[in-house]
Amino acid sequence: MTERASAGFPAQISDEEELLPQLVAHLREHRTRLRQEWATRIQGAHLLQAMTPQEMAAETTSVYDNYVEVLETGSVEALQRYARNLSERIIPRGVETQEVVGIVLLLRDVLARSLFEKYQRDFPLLNRVLDAYEPAANRIANTVAVSFVDERERVIRQQQDSIRELSTPVLPVRERLLILPIIGVLDAERARQLTEQLLSGIRTHRAKVVVVDITGVPDVDEAVANHLVQTVDASRLMGASVIITGLSPEIAQTLVTIGVDLSKMDTIGDLQGGLEEAERHLGYAVTRTEGPGGP
Amino acid sequence: MTAGPRLFSILRQGPYLIASIHTALDDSQLVRFQEDLIDQIGRYRARGVVIDVAALDVLDSFASRMLRDIGEMARLRGAATVVVGIQPDVAFTMVRLGMDTGSVATALDLEEGLSSLERLMNASPGRRT
């Protein structure tokens, strides 16, 4: 990339490896002024407003130093480590993607402007300095943006996993009787999860009856309703019967209106009724003993 | 067609036959399984058959039709059939693909299958189904 600028120019500065240390030295030398200018521009652009001025000063200093260091070494690992580190610190503070990309691009511009000032008298040299600087700076901006998005996605995935684990517990209440209380919106992914947990729960607990309580489910669509019916059928293949309890009026209406075949589904009004039915099915008789615990 | 080692076993247990499939059977082995089982129901005057498919992680449409047919044939020969040990993944795949075991009963495992046959026998002690 330095070919076109090399004609008629002193040979001691001939490529990126020699130019970069020079401009890194320049950026180190004017660190305080450039960092201040950058911070001012960040404030001018109304970025990072979630941070206090002290935090801003600390963050910008460390980001600046790391930026220059990465420019200097140019190693991909250092760059990725830097970007990951930045994302990890900055995401919990509620910083948005465009803000992170924004401040990195601002820093790039501030530094480019200072290089321009320094070399403006020698236009061919400026050209080559920018040739060396721009790809490195763009690589940093690019990696930071990608890593920031990756980090956010990682956090989201982690949260999804924990929500999913929490959301479909399989609880043995008596020998061979399980209950599955479902709370919250039942989408296709969760319905799949539910099936998996239910069927493997039947196997591990040797269940004969499973009560699925959907009192906490606000609504279902046709796909999820059909999925439920299939789950009930699959449970039957494994020798267990499923009782669905707590169908809300809305869900009952939806199911009948969209015409899901519910003839094979065993439904009972509420969880209490479902448990009583399941106990009858398994031959349990629950009686109250008279005594201090009685009424 | 009937060459090679058997990949299934058919054992007598009182008035019942316990047929275990040890590994995935191809179609010709399934046919052999069907023939052997139906033959032995008559020979041993079995009143019930438990087919254990716990070792299978795939049940294709041919196999599930075969199970259904075995159930019908066994009924005609005077024995009730229970299929046991269908794995969770297999169960859900069967339902999604619209396959089922028809009128054949299913149970969780061998023990369950035998006790459900027992219940059937007690419910109709005079008949051989």
C-alpha cells in the first residue's frame, strides 16, 4: 500500500512497520491533550451519558491507552482481548452498541486529525502515515463492534438459558405422579423444551400420570396447541397419561376456534382437581386425620 | 432372508412371551421377528406378549406398522400385546410423523408391561385375550 507514495521520498521511512511506531510515539506524547479533546467530543455527541464524569475520565484514559497499544503491536489477540474487556466492563452499565461504536470512531477521527495537523506540511508523508494508520484503526473499530455485539449476545443467550431452565420444572409429587407448572408465554422453543423435559421426566421418574398445569400461560397459538397434543400422544406411547389443568377461558376459546383436535386430551379445570383425578388413577386415597393438625 | 444371528430374543415367562429387540432391525429381520413371534404365541399358548423396544433409538414407519400388525395378529391368535420401552425422542418423532401403535397398548418398561397384561387378564379371566 506504500508503493505509490514512495517515489521521490527519503527511504528511511518506507513502510507500515516504520511509520506506525513513529505515529504511536506522537500519540503517546500528546496523550493528555488528545484524550481531553476526545472526551469533549464524546460529550458533544451526547454519548455515554449513563456515566459520571469521573467514570468517563477513567474509561477514556484506559480506552485511549489500550487503543494506542493495540495500534503499536497490531496483534489480533491483544485487540480481541481489549475489545472483549471493553465490552465486559461497559455492557453492565447499560451502554448501547451505537455508543461504543460511536466513541471508537470518534477516537479514530480525533487521532487522525492530530496526525493530519502534524504532517500537513509534508503531503506525501501524510498520505503514507494515513495509509498505515487507517487500516489499523478500522480494524480496531471493526473488532470492537463485533466483540461488543458478541458479548451482548452471549449475555442474552445466558439469560435465555436460565429462563428456560427455570421455566419448566418437572416436580414429582407422589410416586409415579409428576406435575409440570408452566408460567409465562409458551412459544415454539419453550414448547419443544417442555416436551423434552416431560418425556425424559416420565422416564427418569417412571411416571404413570403427569399433570401439566397451564394456569400461568396467557395464550397459545395453533402450532403450540398442536405441539401440546403431540406431547400428550408421545407420553401415551411411553405408557403415561397426561392431564392438562388450568385452561383459561381465552385458551379454551382459542383452541376450539382454531379447531385443534382435543378429543384425546384429558383436561380438568384446576390443578387441585387434576391432582385428585391423578391420585384416583394411581389408586391413592387421601384422607384427613383428626388431631392437632385438623380443623 | 433368515440367515445370520438373531438380533432379538423371545422368552417365555409364565403365560406371557417377552420379545426383546436388541438392536436396530432391518426390514427382513423385522419380518422374521414377526413370523417367529406369531408362531410362538400359538406354540406356547401365550396369553400376552410384551415387546421391548428400549434398545431402539429409531422406529421408522415400517417398524411401527409392523408393531401394529403384530398386535392385530397376536389378538387373532388369542394374545394381548404391550409395547414397552419407547424412548422419549422416539415417541415424539413417531407422533410428529403421524405414526402410532394403533390399538396396541404401550407401557413404560417391562415391569409395567407385565403388570398391565396382568390387569387385562384379571379383567377378562375367561378369555384368552
